Amino acid sequence: MNRTSALAFASFLMLSVTTLTGQQRRSIEKIDAQLKLWIGNPHLVLERQTPLPANAVAAAPVISVIFKTKETDVRSLVERHGGTLRSVMGSICTADLPLDAITGFAAEPDVVRVESPQPMQLHNDTGRRLIGADKVSSGALPGSMSFTGKGIIVGVVDTGLDFLHPDFRKKDDTTKTRVLSIWDQTASGGIPPSEPGYGSEWTMQQIQTELESSPGIVTQRDSAGHGTHVMGTAGGLRGVAYDADLMMVKTRLVGNGDYTFSNSVKTLDAVNYIYRKARALGRPAVVNLSLGFVFGAPHDGTSLFEQGLDQMTGSGRGFIVCASAGNEGGSFSHHGGYPISDDSVWTYINTLNGATWYGVNEAKYDDSLSIAVSLDSIKASFRGSGAIGQKNMFMTPWLRLKDLKDSVNGVHFTVRYTNGDTAGTIRLVAAAYDEGRTEWYIQARDAFVVKTDSGSHRANLYRVHVKGSGSFHAWTQALNGFAANIAGYGGRTDAHYRGSDNKLGIGIPATARNVLAVGAYVNKVNYTDIRGRTQAGLNGGRAAQGAMAPFSSVGPTLDGRLKPEITAPGLNVASSLSRYADHDSTQMTDPLTAVFSGTSMACPFVTGALALYLEQHPEATFDQVKEAVLTHARHDLYTGSVGTLPNQTWGYGKLDIFAAMGGIETDVAEERTSIDMTGVYPNPATTEVTIAIPADRPWTSIHIVDVTGRTMEERVPGPSVESCRFDVRTWGSGAYFYRLVGNGSVRTGYFIVR
């Protein structure tokens, strides 16, 4: 049968909103859209849980949730419904609950909201110098003071740690570990921490015994290598805070297209574990979260996950959380933001690794805003021209958001071909998010796997249609894939088509109010691998050192807050290599070191730097730390390339922890101008160039760099100097940039040498 020309028909079941009991109505107003879907389709949970939790059975899967409560006796509240309380962070808690008990649990008067877990994706040589950490640890601060993170805890939530790696030992005694504890959330058979009571925990004494005699007590391994690399940057001997004590929480994360149902909940448990440990020891701590998700919350700091983090970081002094901004810079995962009318608009989503949409809108438009989904093409790939947009094969009825929100479990469509084969399934569900907004969830799944030259993919295309009034914002879940930006691939569109974009792409939880969001710039243009070959990594040789990494997510948050707030090196970063990870030789620079890229790699630079800051200011609050870092951020020609700072690409600029700790004074009210060539002559130049010095104020320095950021010359103009002349005969052909700094002002420009 020719599938591309097949006609489609569908059967669907919509649960009647008139059969709702009082308890159901109270419940569905408190649980999120994804939980509603799972309650009506428990097989969706069971087919994703690999392996199944020990206390899960086919008829009643147990899932992890985050909930908000007014109840003080939270444990009794959870246990009344057959659940297990895990962590308590003020009014925000985590628990494991039977799926069939959630309706009754949510109906409790003291339960405010219940949210489903969301899957978390994994999002130092040169880097230490670029952020100023080398000066902080070398005694270059006033009074010859030096800070190395001593007495501070660096906690990382990630894929685990190669605790045998020499980078995690004491600098003055490399036979001694600096790892205070490891909690493996994925392991069973060991002794769990008392709270939240699952997984296996190992102490510093057990880890030290493992170093000395290898008895096989500590069974945790980092087979992915991501966690070891991150910890190496933040707190390794070749990293930033090389005297800090270390804690690792290993959690189960998304990888290779897999999906797990424990991550945002378990991440909250992990941060709470580090928080409680640090408080018990009376020590300041910085937690690194080089992970996050873009799908499942409105990106405005209001999810219970984000609120839980905020309650910990805002509850006292000396506890900071840093999170990677995300790698959505080129994924075009955001949709919407435009006005909706009765003349419907539509956009594409694809089923490469599954198609899922999360949307949010103002609840006052629920009566008029309607959604429909159609099957558009069953070609194998959306990347080639002619392979997409063949025809609109099937379309669901128009569904009002109000009706979806009032239904218990939403709507389920089965799309079939004329020969009876199942083409796929479409599910839509909506729920109240808060008093003023509605969230909705669309899931499209193919029933077959399409074979392509590059392997097997679920690759159908679906259209999401919206009409009515108001507006919406939505994010596409595209694990190891991309949103369907059809216009960029030669697909068929019309006047009603609206493409996706990369705005509002900051990952959750970096969108939280009391979490520092970190973007990434180019650390190295290329590097030499273990076989002596030059590698560009993800850079491809395109971006200059110091330029914004093309993958780094762009803000702002949905409520308009500035994110990311700061940037750090994140492309081609060398750090510790786990011995248990199977990495390609192109990533390795020596047997102990590998080169990774991502905002995951930028975040630990900030984490380690803040450990240095907390050593200097152990009682600092989150707001105090944030102000010190942002008001002393470094500005250069690259940070000024997309507009006045702060902005939604660079935040306040590049991290400079030396300046933040008192190394220099930086005026954050510096005046920025657009790049200008009028004060440079001749331009282009061949033998010498003259840069005019404006007479409107005293200027303290003029700095010239090439496109890689290499300093060519730096001078201090005298008070009456009108211009500076530079001999460029040995500089080589190319573009050069200058930065003129004065009292409260910075002026930049560039010129060409031929």
C-alpha cells in the first residue's frame, strides 16, 4: 500500500464533561494537564518507565510528583493516599503516589496544586583565565588575598562522578578525596539517605577507603561522563574552586531519545539533599544544574519545581543555585506570541522522536480559543524538499479549550488508513494552570517506524491549528531533534502558516527567580585531540573565540525577566574525563581530559566562581551574590554586537569573578554606542592606522584585538592626546576591533588591514 497517498479516517472518544463528580471537579482544577492524560491512560506511564519502580504494578503505576500544600502534617496527608513523602521545602513537597490515588489526593482541601515530573535533558585551561578565576586564586586581589573555594561545598546534580579521578583529590595530598558524599538516586541495594529515603548513599570515609584499597563498596559509576566533566570544571584540581569539598547526586536523565518520569521531581530532591547536608555541616554551598527542560511549564518561574528551588535559595545565606540556560538557540522550539483571530493559523510539528506540545494562554479566552490537529504527511523526513507538506490527510474536529479543560482526561483520536492499519494517535488535554491561565498538552505518536538512510525515525508531520481570540505561547518537545521549521526546508506553506522561533528558549529551572541562568560563549575555536588532530567540535570553525555560542538559549522569560543573566565559556571546554565513559577519540585531549560543548559546560564555571565568592563572603544571600556578579560583568565587542547591555542574549555580559571580588572597579552604567568607523583613518589601512580620541571626557585606555580576541596593542592616552597612531604592518590582513574606555563610557569600533 502506498502510504503517502492513503486516505485516513479517525475514531475518537471525548469524555463527557457532564459526568464530573464534585471530587473530580475539585481535583482536575488542581492537577496539571499531563497528569490528567496519564490518569486516563495509565499505559502511557508504564510503557515509559524503564525499569518499573519496585512498588509499581501494571494496574496502578506509582509516579513521582511535586505538590504545594497548606497542610503542616504533610507526611500523614501523603500516607492517607498510599504515597511516600520524599522531600519538604516549605510549602513545596515531593512524593511518590499511586496514579489512581492522585484524583483523591488533589481533592484534599489543603492541597493547592499537583504537578507531574518533567524529563531533564543534559544541556579548563582557557576558561579559568577568561572568567578571572586564575587571578582570584593567585593572590592578585587587594591585600594579596587568594581564594580557592576552601570550606565551600560544590554540589552537582548530574550523571554521576568518576570519584577515582585525580582531579577530585586534595591539592596538598593527592591520596585524599575531597568528595564528601555521593547519592546515586538510580541505585538500589545500598543505604539510602534518611530523606528522601531512596537510592544509595556513600560517605567520604567509604569513598576514601575505595581509593586506598578498592573493596568495591562504592558502586556508583559515571558511564555518560557528563557529570565528571561538569564537576571537573567547577571543583576539579584543574578547575575553578580546586579546594572546595564536593557532593554529587547521580540522577536518571534523558539521553539517546529515552524518556523517564522522575527527573524534575528527583532533581528537586537532589538539591534539597545538598541543601540539608550543607546546613547540617554549617557550610556555604553552590549547586550546579547543567540540565533542564523546555516543555511542561510556562517559562516564568511559577511552576512548583521552580518555586521549590526558590524557597531553598531564598531561605537564608550561603546557598546558591546556578543553572544552564539551555541549548535551544538553534532548535526553534517556541511557537506563538502572535494574535489569534477567527481566521485560523497553523504551524507544523514533527514526530521525530515523538511530537509533543505544551501551550499556555490566558483563561479568559478559553471560551473562544479552539484547537485542531491534522495529519499532513507521512514522508520519512522533513529535511529534504519534496519530502514534506504533501497533503492534509486528516483533521480532528475543532475543540474549545474550555471543553478540554472541563474533561477528566481529554480527547483521544486514533488515525487509521483505509486498509485498517493504525497510522498513529493524537491526544489533547487541557487544565487550569493558575487562576488566570490555562495550559494544554498535545501528543502525536506514529504507529510505525519509517526507515531512512540515517536510521529509523518516527517522522510524520502534523499541523496544529488555532483560532478564536487572544494569544498563546507553546513549546515543542524535541528530544535529540528539532521543531519542524518547514519554511527552512522547502515545505509547503500558505498565508495561514506561522513558523516557530528561538525566543523564550531559556530552559527550566534557569527561569526560576532565585536561580542564576548561565549562557555560553566560545572558549576555543578548535583544539588538538589525543591523536594530534585539529578538531572544531560543535563550532565547525565558524565562531571566533569569545563570540556567542550558536546553541546558547535566548530569553527573556515569559513574564519579561532578563535571562540569561551572565555568560561563561561553553564551546570546546576541556575538563575531567570519566574512565567509565566511552568517548570518541576526537573528544579526548589526553587520557584524563575530554572536550565537551554546551551551556552545561558554561554553568560550572559560574558555580566554581561563586564558591570562590562565598569563601570571601560566606554569609552572602542570593541577591547579594547576583548583584556582585552582574554589576561587574565583563563587556567587549562581542557582548555589544546585539545591542545595549543587558540583553536577552548575553545578559549582563561575561563573568569576571576577579572584578566581582574587588579586583577592579567596573562602572555598570557605561555608555554603549554602536560600532562606528568614523573615528578611524585610513580605513582600510595598509601600514598604519590612526584612532581619534574624543575630547568630551578623559579616556583611560584604548585596547585593540583581532577577531580571535588576541590583544594587538593597549595604550593609556594622555589627558590632551587627540589621537593615537598604530603601526599595523606586521599585524596581517583582516578585521581588528578597538575599545576606548573612559569615565562612565565605552566606545568601540573596527577597522580593516590589507
